[in-house]
Amino acid sequence: MPTALLAEDEPLLLAELKEALADLWPELSVVAETLDGMATLAALRRHAPDVAFLDINMPKASGLDVARMRPPGTAIVFLTAYGQHALDAFDVGAVDYLVKPLNRGRLLETIDRLRQRLEQAAPTAVPAPAPMPSASAAPRYLAWIQASVGSMVRVITVDEVIFFQSDAKYTKVVTAQVEALIRVPVKDLVVQLDPEEFIQISRGAIVNRRRIEAIYRREGQVEVRLKGRPEMLQVSAGFQGQAALRQM
């Protein structure tokens, strides 16, 4: 049975989160509820839960400070009313980032992501004799991106992204709902993305593998059509030999 700690300094929001989790993830056992950072850190060390839902702005110690001192193996989900902390959340390896007020549909996406993580981390029936690797040994890939949409800054989960494409000094982030801009160049972005989910098709484009609808090959040219998008993206010659493309 998975275990969780809930840390939120507003009692009504804490109760709302607990009720939502009980409805959406009934097998989850809440082992501690805390209202400030120091109590949260003590509870984390005492219970070492599988998951900790942390309010970022707590008294005595922030959720970010607590996350940096969490026990190995505890997955972090941040709760906040503000989107500007997203990049800080990436830095401490959070699994997800929920913006208040709580949205149950968005919380369900988080729960699915946590379930997958816990299933992958579960020991096999016959454990290997070698010691378990530390949590830091596994690569941590981007889960969200803080991108500009006009004058607004929006937090976009990477699984929403259809493709990334260089655009002058910026990189365009394209989802089914929005087109946004980030300052990270494609060459730096690609190493931060899970290669099982994203593939670079040229010096200026990265596509979500699950969003590929078709690949067209004609006279040495290769183009990719993506689900729900009108444009065709060209695969550069140096990227055409990738195994991921040949298998499609």
C-alpha cells in the first residue's frame, strides 16, 4: 500500500486535498498531515513516505527547503498558488507541480504519474544481490516547462508537448492548446528530455514520439506528420538513421 504525507498550512486546503486523494486514489494511506516546514521535515524522517505533497509557501521552512532534505525514495509533488516556482521545482527533482485551487482532473494526471513511478520502483520477486542504487543514480528528466504565452507565463507539462522548434532566439513549445516560447535552445533541451518520449529530428526540432501520426519517405527525404497538426516537419539527413524512426 503506497503511503503519503500531506503538508499544507491552510487547514481547509489540506482537508480538500485529503478528500480528493481518498476519492481518486483510495489505496493511498496518508501517514502524516503537517502545517509547517519543520513539522513536515520531522514527519518525513519519521515515516519516509512514498509520496509527499508539499505546499511551497509554508512557515518555518519552505516546501523547496524540505524537499532538498527529504529521505531518498520519497517522490515530491508541490502545491502552490503561484506558477513562478516551477523551475525551482525542477531543480529539486519533483514529480509534479499542482497550482491552487486544486483541480481534480489535473490531480488525477499526477496520481497516474505517481503510480507509474511507484510500479517502476517496486522490487522484483527475486531481488538482485547487488545493493539498490541511490535515487540520484537515475537520470531526472524534465516534467514541466515554464514558458511565455504573450505576457503570461504558463507551466506546461512535457507530456502535453507535441513538438519543440527553434524560433530565432527562442524555442517554440507547441501543444494542442497553445504555442509558447522558452529561451532554452534545442541542443540544450534535448538532453533534458526522456529519450523514450522525445526524439530529435533536426538541429532545430524535437518531437513527442507518441504524437507522431505518420512518417513519409520519398526520394531520400523524410518528413514527419504529427497528430492534430497541419505542418510537416522535415527530418534532417543526419537524424534519419535513428533506430526510433526506422522502427516506425
